[in-house]
Amino acid sequence: ADQMDFLRAHFPRTSPLHRRLMGLS
């Protein structure tokens, strides 16, 4: 959960990169 929070803090939900990270999870 900490890792996800870190990503969410640095990458906006609208960011394509964030979507890719979410998809990989």
C-alpha cells in the first residue's frame, strides 16, 4: 500500500504513466 501511495503522490490519476502502473498492478 505504501508503494501505491508513493506513486499516487507523484503521479496524478490523469497521468498515462499512472494508468500504466495501475494496469500492471
